[in-house]
Amino acid sequence: MKKKNAIQQYLQTIPHIVRYVLLGALVLFISLFFPNNIRLDYSFEPGESWRYEDLRAPFAFPIKKSETLLAQEKEYLAKDFMPYYRLNAALGQEQIASFETAFAQRYQQLNDSVRALIDSSQAQDLGQGLLAKTYEQHIIELASQHQAEGKELQFRLIEQQIELGEHQALDFLSQREAAQIVVDSLGKLPQSSEQTELLLALLDSLMAQADINYEASLTAKNKALAIDNVSLTRGMVKAGELIIRRNELVDSTAYAKLISYKEKYDQEINQHKNGFLIYLGYLLLTLALIAIFSIFIRTYSPELFQNNQHLSLILVFIGGYSYLSFAVDQLPELSSYLIPFCIVPIVIKNFFSAQMALFTHIVIILIASMLLSLDYQFILVQIIVGMVAVLTKRKTRYLTDFFFAVLYIGIAYAACYLGLELIHKGAFSPVLAEDGRLIEEGVEWGNLGWISFNVFLTLLTYPLIPLLERIFGLISEITLVELSDLNKPLLKELSLKAPGTMQHSLQVANLAEAACSEVGGNALLVKVGALYHDIGKMLNPPYFIENQNQYNPHEELTYKESAAIIIGHVTEGVKLARKYRLPRALVDFIATHHGSTRVEYFYRMYQKENPDLEVDPADFTYPGPAPRNKEEAILMLADSIEAASKSLKNPTGQDIDQLVDKIVKFKLELGQLQNTNITFKELNQIKAVFKKMLRSIQHVRIEYPEEQKKKSE
């Protein structure tokens, strides 16, 4: 026996162990995303005022050029880079030799009559002289990409491996100019036309070859080398030098210094810091946050804290957003404003309470700001918008409610962001000085694009809620509204097979909903629970009084058999609900609406008929369990009171009051409400609602003095 008790005690501790294992696993999961270095605590943007103390350089560091400036410098360098052209100094002599050979061959091919008109010696000397004269001035052939510049082109001239300095195309002959020199020179000389034509034909083809040509590969190589050698810095800041004063504008120069200081700081400081201690610091902060969060749940929502499945939903949100923050931080092109943090308060508010939604949201924002190293502006915007999400209609029962909630979130995001931007920058658009220098950048409108996409992603909440219901055993108003449709298969079948039970369920639903609204419970949940609480009666409708006409089938059964059928409507109802995959909360209403009470009538009749036998109460007792929350307790009371009220004949208001008080007192004495969080004040409020509604349902009329006198007689 002791061993059995020890095993039971051990099994009871398992959920507690699992709970703390889940919390520990969450902390370890978040720790995977801790930054492994120290980051500068200052937050700054161009155009803002420096809101910290005067900043002096603790060490010397170079001022790095911005990526934009570097790109501009490289672009200008590539555009203005002076190309290389190569001089072939030997080409002139080669062309003279080629002329001699070509002249001799061509001369021999001429007719004797033509040769007689040509002075070969004079012609040969003249051709060689013109070639020598022309190539002494050098002929340049411009590359196609340099044609537009023409004679204005400047370039570097090389011969073999020697650079001959910078030159201009104007310094040399173009191929057209060289050809014109030949024409002009030959035209001035007294010679036969045949000799002139021969020389022109030979010299034109030879002078078409320039001795200065574009060197594409060398130009590309040296251009790439020059671009690679562009200086990454533009000056130095000495140790002790003032970087920026308090309230001074962060202009482009100051911003470049601050960015350079931040990078150097990260290198210098982290080289001398212990990485383990940095990790430990982040771990302690995370432990503190999760510990405070756990205490909050245990104190203000103990039911949630004791339900590991429901608790897991919140822990998954915290872990998921920690990873999402880390992932966005790893992609510089993304903004932290992209992360749809408002999904959390909307979902948590639908399943639990507004307080739980807001507290969870704040914890997630604090962890995200720690992982992203973001400033107070990010935290302020996200917390304000989270408050708006929590303050929108408590339950997004309908799609229109949900869209309005998302609309309010979008407006809050835009208003908060613009407000903070205007506080820091004081201008909607960039402000320039007279010399063209940027004084104020103005609002960074690009972030509104990220915020718009964030709001769009928040729309995913609506389809996400039903999915989370299935995974974590929860129920939302979206599902409850759907299940409250009287045309749903189970309710339709109930109304056809057991119409009396259906009418009873509708009356109970109205009573329970009104009472639950009065005490601040989940009125829609208890209403839907009431609609389904007696579905087990469909299996044997005639055995329940509300479905009977004149014939009572219990007259043919023993009291034990009758009790088994009555009790069976609970157990069979649970099976039916599970078969139709009703949410766990509705299954619990079916199981607990009679608690662990007895079928009192058949129990007493069995005792009376068998006075000498020992009666086993289990044969006449509902399996339970007793109600475990306010909504289940209200349904139990509404069910019992509505059923009992049918036995009253022409009741007065006093009769109804006594009936309600009697049944509530009886349930209390049986201990059926001891596991609920309902108070005596709430019980009095519930009784008042029941009395008021039953008077309307039963059409209670006022008793006049004459009637009271007759009754007393």
C-alpha cells in the first residue's frame, strides 16, 4: 500500500517536473542566440541630435569612408581612368622595308609603256621619305570607346615595358591625317600621274596601320588595381579628441566618425573581454525575465501555469520570436520593424486574458531588444502598439472584428513611429544648407514600408488561431461561434431525435450565458457548452422525462438499470463528442455537468425496495469529475435549476427563489463547487440572474391578497 502511494505521489509530481523542464529548455533555446560580443550602447542616426554626454575618443582610430562614398569614388575613378596605348617604334622601318618590296613587285607587273613614264628611283626615294616622315610623327588608332573624345583624349603611352608619360591624341597623327599628308605631298611634286597613282596605292595601304594602339588588357588590369587601392579612410581621430558634443547634430561627418568609432570599439573592447562572462550576463538577464514571467503566471493565472499544454503555447511564442529576432539581425537588409510582434497579444488575448497577453508581449519585446541591441525607441513603439492590440475588442469573434483590430494596430504603428521620428529629426524631408550640405535627413519613410508589411503579416493571426487550437487543446471564439450554429450535425441530430432535450439545452444555454456574463466569465463558452452538454441523451431519448409523452420506459426496468441509462448519457456524450472531435473544453462540460453526484431518485427507491441489502453508491453515481472552473460550475447549476423548475406548478416568485437557493446550497454541501474559483459573492450574483430569468420563463404572476387568503384557508 505504501509502495502504491509512493508511485501515485511520484506520478503527480511529473507534470510539475515537466513544467520546469519546459521553462529551462526555453532559457537554453534563447541562449543559442545571445550575441558573443559587447556592443556599443549608443544609438544614433544621421540628422538626429546626440542625446548623450560629450564623446571623446578613448583611442586613436581612422575615419572610415561610407559605402556610398567609396562607391562614388570608385565610380569616378573608373570613369576618369587614363587608358594605356602602346607605341610600336619599329613599325616605321618595317613599313619602309615592306614598301620597297611591294614597289619592286608592282613595278615589274606594269606594262613597258607605263614603266617608261615612271622614274623608279625617284618614286622609291619619295615613298620611303614620306613613310619615314609620317611615322616619325607617329600614327594613332583610337579605340571605339574613345572615338567620342577624339583629339582631346589623354592617355598613358608605353613602349615595350617603359611608360613614356601622359600624352594627348592631338600630339599624333590620325590615320586620316597621315593619308592626307601623302596626298598633299605627292600633289606638289612634278611627276607623272601614273607614278602618283602607284605611290598613292602603295602608301595608303601601308599607312593604314598605326604604330600607337590601345592596350585593353593593361588598361583593365591597372584600372582594377587602382580601384582596389582606393583608400578606405579619410583621416584620423586622435586619442582624447572630441568626437561629438551633447545635443550636437549628427551630420555626415560626425556620423562617419561615430560609425568608425563603433567598429573600432567592437574590435578593441571585445579583444580584452571574456566571452563566457558576456554570455553569462545575457543568461542572467534571460533567467530573470523568465523567472518573473513564471511568477506572474503562477500568481495571476494558476490554471494556465498548471496546464503544461497551454503553457507550452506561450513558451513557443517566446522562443519563436527570439529566433525570429535573431534571424532578422543576421540579415542587414531587413528591418526589425518587419517582425509582426502584435500576433502574440491578439492570440494570447483570444485564448487567455488581456493581462496575460500584455505581459507576454512585454517579455517578448524585452528579449528581442536584448538580442537585437535596439534602443528605447523600438521598445516604446512595440509596447504602445501591443497595448492597442490588447485594448481592441477582447475577442475577435468575427472576421470584421479582427480586421478592425489589425487596422488599429497599423494606425498605432504609423502614429508612434512618425511621432518619434519628428521628435528626433524635426523635419518631414531632408534639410540642406546653402552650400548643399545635409543639415537634417528628415523622417526615414522607408521604415513605414516595413511597418506596412508587418501589419500585413499580422493578418496571419486569423487562420493561425484555429491551428493553435488543435495543437494546444484550446478553444477560441471563432470556433465557438461556428459550433453554436444549430445546423451543426450534432445539434441538428439532437433536435430531431430528442426535441425535448434540445429545448432544455437552449434554456440552460440562456441561463448559463446570462449568469456567466454577470460574473465576468466566458459567456460564449458556457453557452456553447450548454448546447452540447446533453448530446448523450440522443442514444436513449425516451428514457429522459423531457422527451416522454405518457409512456415511461423506466417502469419496465430495475432501479439499477434505470440509473445506468441516466448515468450513461454523460459517458456516451463524452464518447460522442470525441468522435465528432469537439474541443476539449466542450468535452469537459459534458463530463462535469453532473459532477460526482448521485442519481438521487433511483438511489433512494432502490434503498427503499431493498432495505436489507447494502447499496453500492457507485452504481448510482455519475463518474464526474466535479466542475473545475467557473464556467463548468455555472452550467451544472443552470442545468439542475432549469430541470427542477419544470416540476413547479404555477410557481410564485417565492417558489422560484426557494428552488434556486435550495439547489445551489445542495451542490455546495456535496462539495461539487470546491474545485472551482467561484466566490460566494459571484454565487449570489448567479442566483439573482437565475431567479430573474426563471420568473420570466415561468410567467410568474403577482398573487393578490384574496388569493393568498384562499390558500391559507
